Amino acid sequence: MPTNSALGEKPRARAKVNSPKKSLRASRTKSDESRPKPASPESVRATQQASRMEAIGQLAGGIAHDFNNLLTVILGHSEFLLKRRESTEISRSRIDEIRKAAERGAWLTNQLLAYSRNQILEPTILQINSIIEDMDGILRCVLGEDICLELIIDPNLGWTKVDLGKFQQIVMNLAGNARDAMPRGGRLRIETLNLSISAKSAKPQPFIASGEYVALIVQDSGHGMDATTRARIFEPFFTTKEKGKGTGLGLATVYGIVKQSGGYIWVESEAGRGSAFHTLLPRVPAPSNPRIQQEIFDFRSGGETVLLVEDDPAVRRMSAEALRSAGYRVLVAPSAADALHLAQDHKGPLDLLLTDVVMPGMTGPELAEQFLLHFPKVRVLFMTGYMDDALGNHGIQGQTRRVLQKPFTHEALARHVSEALELARRPRIFRG
């Protein structure tokens, strides 16, 4: 309440005497004002959920890395067996089933890597309106005739930097999830718009940083979800589908791609009232020439010498055999220290250093840095079961050297090696 002085009256004599209780009350009031306000229940829940998702992501990424080494060996040796002329039709059929199972396993580990934000992305500056419009036909095929698709495109939409293929995967996974939520048909609306968030404006979610964003909203008229389902909807292997009808990785993959791209995603939904998935991606300036693309060269072996460094014995043996069968001369080292000694003692030419990233002692990037001091003309190719974030932590982020993702096939190995060597002979050519 206002004091008498605030009302224009003279303060009374007893008002000049400081009351201990009044001083204490005033002190507490000033102290309370200086303290940070307690976080809202929504903010606390969002923080706890983000921490939980981060922990699950780290676990998923570590498991995927170990499986990628195993799958590299399985895929590689199944290819060796399929190339043998003496193999019977029955044995080739069984080996091919092993190869297909390994490829399926590789697909699953890639979903885990996407969730853990540890996959390799190739982001480009693009305008998502044209991508969504180009997907109109395939989206209608996926949804079926009983679901009405409505595209609401902002003609003034800004640009964002995202991996083209991964963005298409985001749209397809969200559309597929919406289709499953509308078994008897319904309506799916895909909307794009620009969104500006400042420190003073109300945020759609407490965890979103201030900035300029491109928004993608995918809203369905399906059965919706309750609070318990909403809290777990982006977790890997969580699914509301019947047993055997879903891996539980679709939305987890979307979550990982969005987070790795520097964006945000959340869902608004209630049981019986449909769902709306909101995706925000950072807005960037438009490119000066959006149609530039790199010309693709043919690749072939020229009998070059490759120094292979890999601490996993099975992966090392398989990779060396695959390279020799492709026509390369191969030197093999189980560690970075052995590779340096081997290179110093080698009398012939060295054309390529092919090294694993995460190794005991010295990492692949650290080896490459020392190696190039003595052999500056040697090309470098990294191979790893970890992806983007882990590579950045080990010194690769920002480097122009190439990365071969495990598990890989013989063809992928030969192609990456040939492309890395090709760059040493020819300048990069671009065409519009």
C-alpha cells in the first residue's frame, strides 16, 4: 500500500524511527527481488527431458560405433565370398542373406547415430519450400487416397542450412507418423513460415534460443497422444504400434537430424485431437549462386600406395584385402606410432593415409597432422564409426579431408580412396 508521503501528507514523527521488524521486512523484500525467479514446472520438465534425451543419445552413439566395426567386417567378408567363382547357387543365396542382414543392421545403427546427432551431414544452403513441393507426389502416395494433404507455403520463406537428403527424411518420417495416426483417413497439413524469436517475445518453448528461424509445421487430424506418450515420443525404440510393426526409430531419427542441424522440434498434442510437430531450423542469408554443384569424376585404381592405420584387427585385415583386390599397394599399421615408423622406413612412394579416427594413444587427426609435416603431398582419408559431433571433438571439424563412414562396402571403400587420390591430380571443377 502507498505510504502517507506518497499521498502528499507530511510523515508523522514516529515514522522517522526505524522499526527493526520493518527494516527486516524491507531487507527481505530487496533480497527477494535480487534472487532469480524459480523455474516454472514446464521449464524444469523440459530441462529434465533434454538431459535424459542427451544421455540416451550418448549411449546410442557408443553402441552404434561398436556395431559399425562388426558390420564392416561382416559386409566385407560376405562380398569376398560372393565374388568367389566356385560358390554354388545355394551358398551364394545364403551369403547374400548375410549381406542383406548386415545392411539392415547398418541402417539401424545409422538411425541410432542420427538420434545421437553423430551422423555425417552434408548441409547446403537451400529453400525448403521447393523441396516440399517436389515431394508432393511421393507424399500423396505414402499417405494414401483417404488422407487429404494440404500444403501452406510461405512465399517469402527464408533460407536455411541443412542436409537435403536428411530434410527429406524429416518430412517423410513425420508424414509417415501422421499416416499411422489416421488409420481411417483424415487431413494432413504441412506449413512453412518465418519465425523471429527475441529475448523479449514469448517463446513457443522455454528451451528455444533467440534468433531467426525457418519453421516447418506438420499437423494431422489423427488420434493424438496423452502426456505420457508426448514425453517419450522422440526416444529411440519407443513406439505405440503393435509388436513387429515399427522400430521406434522414425521420430528419434527426426529429433537427431534436427538437433544436429542446430534446430528445435517439439510436439503439441492431446488424445483425440490430433498432433502438430513443430520444427525450427536457423535462418541464414540466401546464397549468391544456389545452383552450384560439384562435377563428379570417374574413379579407378592407379596402383598407388595406401598406408592403412586401424586398431581393430578384423577391420584392418578386411580393409587391406579389399584395397589389394582393387589394385592398390597396401602398408598396414595397427596404431599411429607404428604408422609413423613404417612411413619413415618405407623407401617407395606414399600416396594416401587411410586412418581410423578414434584409436588408443594418438588419434587419427593427430596422426595426420604429424604425418603431413613429413609427407605434405600425401592425401588423407579418415574412416570411423563415429560421426559429426565425435569427429569435431577429435579435430576433424572444419578440415577439408574426406571421411568414410563405417560400415562400408568394397565399392564405397574403393570410391572414397579413388576420389581422395583424384583430388591430388585434378583441380575441383564446379558447374552451375
